[in-house]
Amino acid sequence: MSILTRYVARAFLANLVLTLLALLALVQVANFFSRIEQVFSDWAALLRFLDEAMRGTPFIIETMLPIVALLGAMFTLVGLSRSSELTAMKTSGVGPVRLLIPFIVVLIPVAGLAYLNQNYLYAWLNPTGPEGQPDRHLWRRLNDTLFYFETIDREQQTLTHVHIFQFNEGPHRLAQVERIGKGEHDARGWRLEDVTRRDIAGVQPEVEHLPELERKADALPHVFRSQIADPRHMPFWRLYQEIQRIQKEGGRIAIYILEWYRKLAAMFGLGVMGLLGIALAQSSPRRGRVGLETSMTILLGMIFWLSNEITFLLGKGEQIPALVSVWGPSLFFLALAVLSYRRRF
């Protein structure tokens, strides 16, 4: 690696880190001030906010990385232009392809770190419920009946502290409330213990307490199914295994295929945004246009993110092909970046 490549790569990496830290701090501070009254209500609320901020950081990084690559590349080229270093490079024979090498050298490991952040760090900070741990605070609805499950133990097939709210048809008024201390599920159905039933539909409310009660299997929602895995934050190999498993069971795998393509497109999109940032920085920064270019760059980054989300939702709803929904925005912005780069270099 030449001295010039190392010099530009260090400058680009520094701009990437500073831009990421600045945007991350901006989002977290905005979130803090939007909830400032709640945060300072007590120590527990403050600790909850800090915990949520920490858990949400990987997702913020994942969302902002394309804009960070765009801004980082632009700031690097603007800095080289302002010091006339870019002019000296061009004069000494540095062509458009060679100029891209330092940015590629940096963006390849950054894409790898982005993959680790999305599929490992996020999953580590936001577990979907470790095996053996009971789930808590779950709501379900069956027709006009609302169920609240305070604790669900999937391994033991038991429930504790269940509340059932029965509503009348027509004008939806609460008719009956049941509280179940504990429930066990087996092949025959449900065996419920410590049941308190309050009938409030009549003029005089009636209360009935039953030490034990048996019900059919379909009397309560089936809440012991395994939690749906989050394909967005699965590593490639685990996602492939999940696709194979669901396919064997005859389930729908469209969303999992979309997420597979999306992971590849996300890493490719960092390079596209970097190239676009270089192209946008090629106009002369001596005319006081840096602020305008920065605003345009942020706007383009937001359009890129928004177009990715919209086309992904269209692909998820099977309105457009999966490849088009995932790769369409990246390829469109790639063409825009290449045309701009060739015209301005």
C-alpha cells in the first residue's frame, strides 16, 4: 500500500468515525430531550432510558451507516480540495480509479463491522428470549375475549397470573373478568387453579371462586409456540438454516429470502454511498458551496434509506420481485454515482 493510499485512507476513516459519533450523539440527545420529564421522574426511569439507549445503538448505527459513508467520503474529498492536495494528486497522475482505492480499502472492513453489528451485537444486546426463560406480559385476543398472560413458561407448558376479559357483542361492554392463578396444558386440555370469576353484566355483580377448573384446549390461545425468529438480525448461516427448516415445514420463506438479499445489498450500499459522496465533493469548495453540498448529501442519503424501506415493503407484500425490491435502489444510486463521478472527475 502506497503512502498516498494510507494517507487518504486514514483521513477517510477519521471522517467516518467522527461523522458516526456526531450523528449517533445527535439522535440520542434528541431522544433524551423528547423524554426528559419521564427520564427524571425517578432513578428507575433513568436506568430504563440508559438501558434502552444502549440496546438501540446498534440499530441506529445500522440505519445511519449509508449516510455516514456518504458524508465521510464527501468530507474527505472536500478537505483534500481545500488544501489543494486533490489538485496535486490529479496533477501527479492519480486517475479516477486509483483515487477510489483508499476508500475501498476502508469500506471493506467497515462493511464487515456493519455485518457484525447487525447480526451479532444487536442480537446480543436485544435477545428474543433465551431458552428456558419464561416470557412475560403477553396479550392475546380471541373474538370478543381479551387475554393477558403475566408469565408463560414454554418448557413447562404452564401459565401464571392470567386475566381474561369477556366483552358483550354489539355494544362492547365488559361482561366478565376471570383471574387464573396458574394453568397447566397437556394433551387433554387445560387444568386451571385458583380461578376467580366476576360476572359484571347483570345489575348485581357476582363473584365465584373455583379452586380448580378444567377446560378444552381451544379455550385459551395457544401461547406455547416458539417465538418467531428475527431474520433481519440473523447471520447468513443461521438464516440459511432457518430457510431450509421453514421450507421443509411448508411455511412461507419470502421474507427470509428478502432479508438474505438485503444483507448483501446493505454492505454493497456502503460502497455506493461512498462513491456518490466522492462525486458530490468534486465541485470546487472555494465558492462557499460546502454547506449546500452537505445538505444535498444528507438529503440524498435520506432518499436512499427511504427508497430502500419502501421497495422492501413492496417486496414483502409481493408487489414487486424480491431482487428488484432489495437491489433496485442500490443499483439506481450506483448508476447515479458513476455518472456523477465520471462527469466531475
